[in-house]
Amino acid sequence: MERIVIMSGDRISVLDVPEEVIGTTSESLSGIGNGSALKEFRDNAEREFIIGTLKRNSGNISQSALQLGVRRTYLHRRLAVLGIAKKDWFA
């Protein structure tokens, strides 16, 4: 993950993250032919990325927020907005 931060410049996009971390293919990331709206795609990608980070940190919100580069309070808001519950990362 540190390499992603170093190599991507100012912003990290879903395309910067290796496929094995996201669990999808480059074709599905491009959004070609899937007919979904950009916001829906972005929310789904963010949701999966946050859940993966929470799983790697055993559900520790503070540590996950630190790794994501956001404040803990912001992460709590995003969990609510994206509909992410504890059962999603403790499954």
C-alpha cells in the first residue's frame, strides 16, 4: 500500500490499486458496458475498499482511518452513507 501512495502522486484512484486488493478486473474498473452511473460505481468501489481496509485492521476504525488517510469521524460518516455495517467486515 505504501508504494501506491508514493507512485500515484497527489491522488489515489481505484485504478492505482492492484486487482488482487480490489478483487476485480481492469475491464470492470473501466465501466465499459456495465451501464451503471458513475456515482454508483464510485460508491461501490469506495465501499469495497473501506471494507477491505477494515478487515485488514480487524475492524479497528481508528487504524483504518489512519491507513485511508482520513479522520475517524469522516470514516464513520462514510460508513453510514455507504450503508456499511459491522457484519460487512466481520463476516
